[in-house]
Amino acid sequence: MKKSVDIAIIGGGIIGMATACDLSLKGVNVAVIERKYIGSGSTSRCIGGLRHQFSTPAAIRLMKESIRLFSEMEEEFGFSVEFHEGGYLLLAHDPSLLEIFKNNIDIQKSEGINVSLLSPEECRNVVPGLNIDGLLGGAYCPDDAQAFPFAVLKGYREILVQNNGECLMYNPVTDIRKNGHFALSLEDGSTIEAEKVLLSSGPWTRELGKLAGLDLPLYPERHEAMITQRMPKFMEPMLVDYRSDGCYFHQLITGQVIGCYTPVPNVPGIREDVSIEFIPQLAKRMTRLVPDLDKAGVLRHWSGCYTMTPDGNPLVDETEIDGLYVAAGMCGHGFMFGPSIGKNLAHFMTEGEWLMDYSDFAIDRSFASKETLK
Ligand SMILES: Cc1cc2nc3c(=O)[nH]c(=O)nc-3n(C[C@H](O)[C@H](O)[C@H](O)COP(=O)(O)OP(=O)(O)OC[C@H]3O[C@@H](n4cnc5c(N)ncnc54)[C@H](O)[C@@H]3O)c2cc1C
């Protein structure tokens, strides 16, 4: 069977779905091709944090737009995506990190972000029960937020389908050819022809790029997460402890505490397995910060991937192959970046120009500067 669309999107995570949704609203004939089910990659494995607190104007502007788009979703979709502005409180236990926070706060404030540097006692006012031993200060933005990935994907999918877009599921792309237009081979033997193609395949994007002869600087690594049983609401912001044995977690508006830590050394590869040490380690790290959490009961533990780039910024661009685009390498931020990237990329793919400066995310950038708040 052969089918033709204007734009084929490979991967139905937040990036592919947001872009597809915006393209369909522009009247583009678009199909999302998904290896398994919508959200089955990293998106449904993420913990739903949304923050303005980045270190470059490009990422901060992107996030200002994304958080605004998240805040409008309930009205747009007709149901709640559990959007809640509980803030992020980034913690510094090290003087050099405190300096980084100060520099970043200057940049963030110049971009109009409501962020401030708090003393350890002020941090404890924001999170009563916070252990401030060794704490030097915190960067706090009360307008940072959370949302529920499953609801966001459901909303995008409904809009896509209402606008005659399609999601083809359980049918991985196995080959990419270009002869005038693109021909994508799918596992079931069918072919999709498209004028343009987007690789938004999360950790699998490098492998897909190779099918088209590209070598994209994308490096997946495993990240695990855990969720507790519901508890009465006791904390608002996402707490981020940047120590090498730190962690990050927040309480959802539904009462569960959900969190992760970044393993040192990292665990490279496309991996969805879990480790035996993760739950005791995370419990130790979380209760060191908020001792009352020792009463929490663990509900579940899973893993997914961060797709890293050499500078901690995503790749969002047209590749050297005309009509073949990439939006991947979201590191730990793809969920929060998704709505804005979808909107901007849909515009770029149809109009050939960016709505905002995306040069920090270009494929041919130097990769020399680094996002300091990865
Ligand atoms: C534990 C954890 C916590 C996280 N927490 C946060 C957070 O708080 N906030 C935040 O913003 N981000 C967070 N992230 C990161 C975020 O989840 C990712 O950056 C984001 O989901 C990436 O979205 P994506 O659309 O690029 O990729 P994915 O969601 O991985 O989607 C790619 C899709 O492509 C499909 N695919 C792959 N190969 C093929 C093929 N050959 N044919 C067809 N389809 C294919 C996959 O099945 C997949 O569904 C977290 C990640 C993890 C693992």
C-alpha cells in the first residue's frame, strides 16, 4: 500500500505531536508515524516539570512561550492538563553554583522572568521542612510549573485528528529514501510518500538519521524515575539539588511526589530497564532534603531516555537534505520545550523562516557554549 501526505512526522512524542497539531491547524496534510503508541518513548516517562530558569536568552524565550501555551491548554483542549504554577527552587550547596545562579538570574530578569535568589532560610519558607544544612542559597521562580504529559498528548492528538491529521501506530519507519519526494518504508511493508519529513524520534533519531545518510550529534542515556503514593499537599515547587549525589522532585497536584536523580557516571544507550539501587538511593537523597518524606510509600519506578547533545541545547533545524528536518536532543527538557518548538517548527516547515531566533538550536552551530542548568 502506498500513501501520500504533505508532511510525515516520525515519532509521536511531545515534539512530533505538538508539531503535527500545529501543522494540521494550518491545513497541512500530516501523518505521525509511530513505532509503538503515542507517548511510548520518553514523553510518558517524564515527570512533568516546566521551568523558565535556563541560562541563555534563546531557551528562556522558548520556555516563556511554552509555559504560556501550557497555561492555555485547558481552554484549547476542553479538559485539564493538570497545569499548575508551583515554581522551581534550585538549590546551591556550592559557592561556584551560587555564582552561576546569580549570573543566570540577571539574564532571566532581563528577559522578564520573575526569579530571585533566596537565602537558605527563605528557601525553607518556600518549602517548610526543607533541611538547609550546607545550603548556600536557592534560585526561585514561582511561575515555573508542572503539567501531565498524558493529558497534553491526548489534547494534541484530538486536535490533530479533528483537523484530518493521522497517527499511524505500531508501525516503525524502517527506511528513508529521497527521489524528488521522500519515500518512507514502514515495517508492515507499506510506503508513505511525503514532500517533507520531520525526525522527531527522541533517542532513536540518530539511528533514523543514519538511514538518510546523516550523523547527528545525539547521545541517549538512561534516566530513572519514581512516584510515591498520594499524600496531603505539603510542597509546591520542584526542588532541584545539583550536588553530584543530589536529586530533583516535586509534588503533583494529585498528591504524589515524583522524582529522579542523574546517575554519575551516566548510563549511555537507548535503555528502558531499571536498576536495583535506584529506589533506595533516591529515597536517601530525597529524605536528606525533606526528612518528612520518610513516611512516603513508593508506588512505581521506571526509566526512559534523555537524548543529550554536546552543549545541552536541542537540535531543531532543516538538515543538509532539503525537506528533511530534525527536532531532537531535548536532554531533560523536551516535555517543557514541546509546545513552543511545535509551534515554531510548524511555521518554519511551512513558511521557511523562524518566528523567533532559533540559531542556538541550529545543526551547524559550534556547540562551544553550554547550557549551565541542564
Ligand atoms: C525520567 C525522566 C524524567 C523527565 N522529566 C522531564 C521533565 O520534568 N520535564 C521535561 O521537560 N522533560 C523531562 N524529561 C525529558 C522528556 O521526557 C524528553 O525530552 C521528551 O519526552 C522528548 O520528547 P520527544 O518527542 O523528542 O521524544 P519521545 O517522547 O521519545 O518520542 C519519540 C517517539 O519516536 C518513536 N520512534 C522511534 N523510532 C521510530 C521509528 N523508527 N518509526 C516510528 N516512530 C519511531 C518512539 O516510539 C517515540 O514514541 C524526562 C525524561 C525522563 C526519562
